[in-house]
Amino acid sequence: MAAMTVVAGQAERSIEVLAGEIRSGAVRLAAATAAWLRLVAEFDVREGWGGVGIQSCAHWLAWQCGMSPGAAREHVRVARALGRLPLTAAAFEQGRLSYSKVREITRVADPDTEPALVELAGHTTASQLARVVRGWRRSDDVDAGRVAEKRSFQWHWDVDGMLVLQVRMDAEAGAALLANVESRAERDARRERAAAKKAATGEAGAADGDRCPEDPATFPRERMTVRRCRALAELAAEAVDVGRRAGDPPRREVVVHVDADVLAQDAAAGRAHLEGGPALSPSQVRRMACEASLTVIVERGGQPLALGRRRRLATKAQRRALLARDGGCARPGCDETRIERLHAHHLTPWSLGGRTDVSAMVLLCDVDHGLVHDEGLVLVRRGRELVAHDRAGRRIWGPADPAFRTPPLLTLVPDAGLPDAWPDTGERMDLQHVVWALLAHRDHLRRQAA
């Protein structure tokens, strides 16, 4: 019998009991998710999500259920797929398959291959099943002659203010990039070692405390990463003007948002940050202003300053200021942030005396901008909130509306009839053999059907 401890006069659950409750809870969670997706599927079929400005069931889920757009689209996809996969749906509803496994099965399964995939899912982890499905899809792409383009260039700012790059390129270009970066980093390393050695030799008669604090022997190991990052930045800076011709688009600019007081030479405080990036110190901003091509959006109290009324259409600077303030389309529930898809809309129409000032405009995507004009919506900004009313005065948009409030969490009711957990597996598998066997079985079924 498992050992029990007593805390504050009550028996504490043993680790074994606690683990069992966690597994049972995961089973109930899977069953509840299956029931919820069944509701989503019916809601989607009946187009219950239809409304002013709502583009799809996933759009409605992201808005009403607090989900990210990507997660909402994936849940709708799975909900639709389960309608034609009865074995998967049944195992999901019984808690025998987790959502992670069901999501992978629905990527490739059809009525013929579903039994084999459901059986496989019962004997693999979700990670193993995902690898099988990726191999399956790669094989199908090769067979169909539709090998997807693999190149990608992704980046984001980390929480500590560092830029993180993730690049996928073909082998030839990748090898050339690595060779150039390594060549430049090794050149800098050799120069640093030579300079350090010269400094150490020239100070041979000095006291130990006056010597160069860095040992040249430690440079390759401790500083190579720094050199590689610097080499990549220098290569990019030197190459940006190579081959430029008249009529080429202008160089991309570094956009900095800065409090008005920061630009003063003696300023020691204030806020500044790169657009979409980390915070900057006043000294960093002033140095960048001297060394780089900058677009500076001066702010006071976090709000972009008015940029004047010179013409009817917003200027590029005004559009950047609106993007800084609104973060993208200001319509609640819309996640459009691409500047080329966004329009500066006058809250008071230009023909009625509206001003082309940042404070008098709002940023809307092309879809919602057309919707405002087609439906005759009246927009009012209340602080950072955007509220819309239709021609009859009915409130359409607004974060304070009941539709935007967080719904209550689903209450899970334990079901003693459900299994405690799916099989405890995790052993290594031969991915290529599993994929080959599944595809061979699928092809056999197709030949029989023909």
C-alpha cells in the first residue's frame, strides 16, 4: 500500500493517487474537448457565426472564446474532419485519444486509412504520431510531384531584447553564407589575437595587474559567437547598397518610437523602443540617430504627437503613427497588422470638416474599412476604445459589450465509465518503417476498392 502522510490533521494523497487523478483528468478533458468540437461543427454547418464583419467560424471563435486565430482555425478544421472519421470521433469522445493525437490523425486520415491510424495512435505518443504524419505527408507530396517550397526567413525579438533569426535556405546559398560569416569572424579573431599579443609583449616589464585582462587563448572559445553575430550584421550592412540602381525602392528604415524629452542631449530618462522590438536607452537612441537612417515617431505620454493637416490622405508618417497607436486594425477581433492592408479612416468624414490628424483618424483593414462605408457605421474613439454604431444607433463594436466579455469556463463532470488513461508507451520506433507500412496498407485498400 502506498505510503501516506498527514498534514494539518488530514491525510495527504500519495504520489500514485495524485498521478492517477491527473491521468483521469486528462481523459475527461479529452472527452469534454470532443463534445465541444461537436458543438463547433454543428455551429459551423448552421453558420451560426454569421454577423456584421464576422468572416468565418474560426474568426468567431477567436473573438468569442479568447483563442488565437491560428488555434481557432485548427479547432474548426478538426471539428469538420471528425464528421467523416467516426472511429476517431468515438475514441476521442471516450477519452482514449487526446486532442493532440486527434489533430494529427485528421491531417491525413480518410475512411479507409482511419482504422490503422487509430490503432497506431493507441500505441504511440503524440510526438511519435506527429512524426509519422509528417512522414506520411512528405511521401504524398513526393508522389504527387508537389514538394513544397522549404525556404523561410523568420525572426522575433526575445524577452531579453535580443533578435532571434530562424532561416531556411537551399544548401548552396546556406553554405556560402556560413563560409562568409566564418571567414569574417576568423579574420576578426586573428586581428584581435595579434593586437592582444602585441599589447602583452609591449607590457612585459609592467606589473601583473597592468597586463591585458583577456587571455588570447580563450578568444576562439568564448568570443566566436560574438564575432559571428557581428560578422553577419557587417555583411548585411555592406551588401545593402551593392548593385543599387536608379528607380530601386529606398532602403528600409529603422523606426524608433521615442518620448520627446529623450532626444535632448542631457536627457537621462524617458522611454524609447524599436518598432516591434525592445526598449532602448536614451544614449542608444542618440547614437542610432547619428549612425543609421531612422524614422523617429516622437511621442508624449505614450501617444503619437499630431502631425498636421496638409492633405486629405494620410501621410506615410501618419500611417506609422496610427500603427504605433492602434497596433493594427482597430476593429475588435481583427488581427490584421500588415501596413499595406491598413487604411487611415477619418472618424469625422473629410467632406464634413474632418481633419487629417492622428487623433482624428483610426486604422482599419481593407475589409473592415469597406464594411464601415457599406453599412454606414459611425465610429467614435473613447480613449483607446473604438465603438461603432449602425444607422439605427445600435452599438455594433465595442470591447465593453457582453459579446466581448470572457465566457465562463466549462465545468467538467467526472465520468466513472471512462478509462483512467491511454496506454503508457514511449518506446523508440522506426519512423520510416511505420510510414512505409501505413502507406502500403493504404495503397492495398485503394487497389481493392478499384
